[in-house]
Amino acid sequence: MKKILIVGATSAIASACARLWAEQGNEFFLVARDVQKIQQTSADLLVRGAGRVTSHVMDATDIAAHPVMLERCLRTLQSIDICLIAHGTLPDQSLCEQNVEVALAEFANNGTSVIALLTLFANHMTAQRSGTLAVISSVAGDRGRPSNYLYGAAKAAVSAFCEGLRARLFKSGVQVMTIKPGFVDTPMTQGLTLPALLVTQPEDVARRIVAGIEHQKSVLYVPGFWALIMWVIRGLPQWLFKRLSL
């Protein structure tokens, strides 16, 4: 039985992962900011076979609240086998371009708050000398596209941080997995015009994440064809790239 901490537990992808883990009888410490949603998620996991589910309400951008959350998690679970960081928002790029406060708030939500949590959890797992840190980044972080470069910049920061952290923690027996989904059919992407052939369901993403953790993947593009797509996009010369509407 694994002990699993999930931050952003009510998000579509995190919830789908939790449902798979619940069927294995694992224990959970769920963190989210919406009281009603986290209560619903907790009840659902118990019905599905989870050994124990504890919920904790927290806004991930409240950095001062992170140590309190981790302390309570450790009092409850004693140790952490898997930590999934899955919170975030999809900013309005045009609004971020016009409002500095909005831009910085969105960067904090998708970037610095994740880095703060990673730092805290990494130090615990280093002392524990075991565990997996799995972090949802995005293919958007592979190159700054004009349609969402604020979001992409935050995810790029997370991905680069994870790469360094992975090398640091390897010697301690701690695994760090960077998850890079493409287009996923979630509430966050509702209303966007997306190419139907490239849109994946949260349940499919979750199956790949759970399998990726089991196989100790370092970087996981979901689905795998996004690795090829982003390889092509990263390879575009600047003179061409800046003329495209991506």
C-alpha cells in the first residue's frame, strides 16, 4: 500500500490518477483550495477502495501555508511514496500582456508556487531517501509561443527546475518525473478551439502517468507523439518561428 500526496487533487488529471491508485487500496493526503470539490473527491476515492483519505484545504500560491500542510501530511501518512503536483491555471494571454499584476499572479500559480512545493518536498524525500516526485508541467514550456508565452514561461521554469532537481536527488534514491501533457479535455481547456485529433482524455493521461511512475520515467510526454511534435517546433529557425501563428 502506497502513501500518496496530491496537490491540486481536484483537477481533472489528478482526480483520474487518484481513482486508479484508489483501486489499489492506497492511502491519500489530498490538497486543494475548493472545500466542496475536495470533499466529493475524497468520498469518491473511499468508495473506489482507498485505504484512507485525508483532505487539506490550501491555496498553493500561499507559500507560508506549505510547511503546515506538509507537517500535517506527515503526521497522517508518516511517509510519502508518491507526491503528485497538479495544480495550475490556463491564463488569458492577452490579459497578461496588458496587466502586470495578472501576469505575475499567473506565473506564481503555474511556476513559483510549484517550485516552492518541490523544494519543500525534495528536502523531505532526501532525508527519507525514497519516493517519487511527479510534476505536471506542459508541452507549452518547450518553446515560447505567442499564443500562451506567459503560461509557457512558467512551465519552462518548472521543467528546467525539475531537470536539475532530478540530477540532485538521483543520488538519494528519489525519482523526479516531469509530465508534459499536450491538449487535454478538461474544464481548463473548455471554450478553446483545439484540433480534435490531438485532444486526449484525462483518464488516458492518468493511465500513462501511473505507468510512468511505475517505470521510473524522467520525462513523460502525454501522449507520446507530443515528443515528436515539440521536437519539430523546437527545431524551427527563429526567422520562421516568429512568422507563425502558434
